[in-house]
Amino acid sequence: MGVRMRGAKLVVALIIAAGVGSLTTAVVAQTESAQPVVVNAHRVQQRVGDDGQMRVANLLRGEQAYMGRWTLAPNAQTSPRTAEAETYLYVLEGSAVAMIAGQSYIIGPDMAVYVPAGAELSFTNGAERLVAVQVFAPGEEAARYQEWRLRDDGESWPRRRTRPRVRTRQSALPIEAPASGELALQP
């Protein structure tokens, strides 16, 4: 009986050691930039902030940078904040007005956005959700997302807010004068 008991204790000790060893390896793999990591964005736990209007899935965080999937609710408007680090966004779906350092920009799918460190940043979203990939360099600014609560499974967006009125012009489009005779102004 004594030999069996010692054998059982040895097996239990090996199982515990293997479990602790695998936990240690998992933590090291997340913090060492030398280890490759592949993440499915749809399987990552989301965090909710800005009164439920914004969701972030923290995808990757290394020593030099952070990457996340960022989603803004339809008709939502974020509070202005100062970007502590360089921020890069690549818009996947939706459209919004981005206010960056006092200048407004209309952003939409397949557009890349650069926000320099120290610039004030806010978004006014359109009628559909805005989804973007977000990168910080360095990644310390992403620590603010840890304060946000975790999203519950099945949680929907909060009630729609009325869309705020925003007037913007796309300054990049050339303005052409009409040919003579096309337009006559009356006094």
C-alpha cells in the first residue's frame, strides 16, 4: 500500500509541476517578443469602455508595440483624449469623422490613419459600427484598456444615440468652376 501511495503522490506531483510549467511558458510566450504569436481576433475577450460605446479586443502586446481590434458603436461619439503614443488605425468597416489635432477627417474602409503622439483625438461615428485595427508604438498606452470591464457574451450595443451634427469638408477634392453659361447667378 505504501508503494502505491508514493507512486500516486509522484504522479500528482508531476501533474502539478507540468501544469505550473505550462502556465509559466504561456506567460513567457505573451511577454517575450522573440516568440511568434498567432491570434484569432474573434476569439479574444473584448473590453467595453466609453459608456458602452467602444469595444476593444487586445490582440498582441509586445515590448515595442500594441495591436488591437477597435469597434465603435453606430452613431457614437468619443470624448476627446490626448494620444500618449503614436497611434495607427486601419479602418476595416464603417465610416466616421476623426478629429485629430483640431482638424477633421472623414475616414472609411481601407483607409489608414496616423495620429502623432501628443495630438488630441476624438471620433464621431456614422450610422454603422466602425471597426479598425489599432496599433500603438510604444504599447504602454494600451494599459488604459485593462481598466475597462469585460464584455458579457450576448451583450448588445447600448441604445442608439441621436447622430450628432458635424459639418466637414473634404479639402482633398479639387473644386472645379462651372463652364460659362452653365450657371448664372441672379442678384
